Amino acid sequence: MSNRKNTYTGQIEFARQKIKTFKHQLLYLSLGRLLFFIIIFGAPVLLWSYSQLLAVVIIILPLIIFLVLLKQFQKVSFLKQYHENKKKIFELEIEALSHHYKQFDEGAEFVDPTHFNSYDLDIFGRGSLFQFLNRTVTPSGKQTLAKMLMRPILEPKQIENRQKIITELAEDLSWRVKFAALGKMYSEKENENELFESWSKDDFHLKTKKITLFLLFILPAIAVLSLLYWIFTGISALFIFSGIIQFCFWLVEKKNISRIYQSFGKRIDILKKYTHLLRLIECKNWISDEGNEISKQLKENGLPSVEIRKLSRIVDAFDNRNNIIGIVLNVVIAWDLMCSYRIIKWHNRNKTHLPEWSYALSFIDALNSLSNFTYNYQENSFPRPVNSDFFIEAEQMGHPLLHADKRINNNFSFSPENNVIIITGANMAGKSTFLRTVGVNMLLAMCGAPVCAQRMHFKPAEVFSNMRTTDSLFDDESYFFAELKRLQTILVEIEHGREMLIILDEILKGTNSVDKLLGSQKLIQKLIAKNCKAIIATHDLKLTELETNFPDKIKNQCFEIEIDKDEMHFDYTLRNGVTNTMNATFLMKKMEIID
């Protein structure tokens, strides 16, 4: 990990030097622009009395230089912002290496207590796996990453393909950071989410579509000729009449023009951003199958980055309708009508390809997060998915959100012969954390990401958990009834033939001990009868006696604590067998709750 930190530190220093250079350049360019601005307006004043022609001609060269300096200023400003973004990215990654990741988007909008595992496993929300992983720079990429975690891959071959493209991106730090830095050049608003998809579903047209091209030729021609006639004869009637004609056609198309502008106008920044990101994807020499497939699809109908750049220029021109220049252009060359016509042509040409562009952007954006995780934690390993009966075989597996200095890793085996593993242990001994460790690593594995383990083999299966059931005053639903509904959902999915790993923390917490034991026993027996796979944590040691009745189906494991001289010691190590120590009474006495 120190190597990654050294790399990031070096990149920060490099970016800092670049920023310093660009600041100096911007200062010189600003002074140059000011100088030539003064010349442009000062020269005519000084020379007007000497020669009016010379006064007009003399401003041409300074004006050209001023425009060149302005363009260069914009270019350098972009580069300065780009390197500031890179610097910030590396600074945040150094913090993240120390497990300080609260600065990243937590994905709170994806929190769903009804989801079959994300709420229990802390996949979304503050301090979640999503916040730990998330480095997306587009709203659609953020949603795609969330979908990857909520609906991971179940086919081993697809998981292996996903591992390859994640590895490829992980090894290309420069490309990933460039993608992220360019993606941060413009922060998209919520209403710009999935922009391409919304455009692909829209249909734009003009009422005058059959004669629009003719109008765009004849109306400007009439306006220019009438303007020249006005200049040479001093008669303005024809030019005014030309303007009235253009205004009438504008009124006819006003509604359609406004709709087109509302959909495409003022999107210049986001279009420039998409141009940069798509060009990066197009130009990368992909090695992985998924990378090659995405690149191939993007290039099948021309280069998307080129098409987006064309749209960007049209939209930039269309935005002139909001200033005085736009009024003049509309009077002379039917500007709104022309821009609308060009956008419709662009939309008709690219409409069917927009979903592909959107998918490529969001997919690569999401994978950048998983690749960043892969690069940062190279001590993790890629698991090997296999087609077989369900099993997990993991060496030194731990929870990825726990810092390596504090994390206790465990070997864990769930053999194909087992149906249920019952885990016992005292309060705070590590049972719940271990359940989440298994669940989270399974999700990472099925996303194609590395897992927090030295080695892991597994059969992919959906993870269904019940660890954090909540009651609902709004639905007039008790805690116990909510838990029953959750268990019922699991059984329904089993009946539908879904292969699942079920993770349960303390079955039937909301009822009395007699009911709880009997109900838990019956549930476990049913899971065995249905050949289900489950990991169950419990304080009820009577439940472990089921191993006697089902020695080949049930396996007891535990976490032990040691109480010595009025102090508890936790080692958080998973062992075979049943726990010998409980600590509820001890803790109550120590906290002086009871005598």
C-alpha cells in the first residue's frame, strides 16, 4: 500500500508544478489580452483625425491577436482545471488508503430496506461499501455501479470476463485518472441524468419540414439582398418586409423550436465532457473481450466523440438566441430555424445509437471504481468462480471496509455437502461482522472485483439476508411481523427455484424464547429439506443440537471470548464447534446495570 501512496504523492507534486506553470501563463495571457484590448479601442481614437481608413485597418491585426490570446486563455484555463482535478483525485485516494472515504458519494438514494441483501450488508449509505468503492463521475455511471452491486453476475464465465477488464483498467492508472479528471470538468445536474436515453426516446420535427431546406436557402438570400438594396438606395421597406416574413415562419415553428432548445440548449458543457470521455474509450487499445466489444460497438456507425462534438457546436451556436446577436441572426438568416433543423438532422442520424453511447459511458465509469479498488488494495485477490454445487472456500477472508491493521481474517469453508452453518458466540464476539464479511465478499466476487482474501473459490449464487429487520409505524407493521414477511419472501424465492446463499442473524428475534427455538428449528429443517444453503448466527445454544440429528447437513462454528480478571478479550477467530462463553450478564454487571 505504501507503493500506491508514494505513486499518488509523486503525481500530486507533478500536478502542483503543472498548475503553477499554467497560473503564470494565464497571468501573461490576461495582460496580453488587456494590452490588445486597449489598442483595439485606443488606436482608432488616436488615428481617426489623421486617417479614418488607417484607424479602421489598424485594429484588424490587434483584433486577430486578441482573439488568438482569448482562445489560448480558454485552453490554458482548461488544462489548469484538469490538473487541479487530478491533484484532488490523488489527494482523496491517499485519504482513502487510510480508510477515510466519507468524502465520496454514499449512494443514499439507493438505500432500500426491502432489497434482498443491500440494507443488511450496508451496501449503500454512510460508511457503506458503495461509498468505499464509488469514484464515478457521471450520474449514469453511479447508477450502473449501484446496479452492479444490487444485481451481480451469476455466470462464472461472465465473471471471469469482467475480472479481465477490471484488471486491464486497474493496470492503466494514467488512463483511469485522465477519465476521472475529465469527468470532473463539469458536474451534471440530476435532470441531466441519462441524457442520451431521454434523447433516444424523443421525436423532433418541424411543421415546415417539407420546405425547411428551401426556406433556409431563400429567406437568408432575400434578407441579404434587401439589406444591400437598403444600403445602396436608402429604401428599407424590402428589408423590413423580409424580417416580417422570417418572423411569421418563426411564429409557426415557435413551439417546436422551444421544445428542441429545452431538450438540447445550454448543454454545451456536458456535451464537451461526453466528447472527451467517449474519445478516451474509442482511442484506448483494449485487450479484454468486454473492452473490445464496447469499442467495436461504438465505432460501428462512426465515432461517437466526433458526432457529439458536432452536436456541441450546433448547441453552442443555438445558445446565441439568448443575446442580441441572436436577434440579429434571426432577422437575417432564420437562426433558430436553421439550428433546429440541424439538430433534428443530427438526432435522426444518431437516435438509435444513443443508448449504446450511454451504456459505454456509464459502464466504463462504473468499472473505473472497481478498478480503482483493485489498484489500491493489491493484497486482495481475484476469486475463482466455478460451475458446481454451491460451495465457498476462502483463506484469510476479512471485511474490506475494516482497516488491515485492525481486521482479523478467517479461513472459511462451506462445502457442497453442508446445508446450514450455525455460528454461535457472545455479544460483540464478531458474529454479525463475519456474516457481513461473507456477504460482501460474495457480492464483490460476483461483480468481477477482487475479494478481501488471500484465496477464494466459490459457486456464484444470489445472497439473501435477514439481519436488520425494522418495524413500520406507517404500515402498522410490528418488528416480528416484518421479520416473518422477510422469511416468507425467502421461502417463496426458494420455491421458484432460485439458488441462494441465505444469511440470517438471530432468527425470530421478536418473540419469546420457546417460540423462537421451536420456530428456528422448524425453519432450519425446512431449509435442509429444500437443499438450501444458509449461514445462521444465534445466541441460542439449543439450536446447535440439530447437528446431532443432521451431522452431514449442519456444521457448528463459533467465536469465543476470554474473561480474565474482570476483563473481556476478543480474538474474533472463527472456530469449529459451539461457544462455551456468553457475556450478557457480565456486561450488565460491568456497566452497573445490575448488581
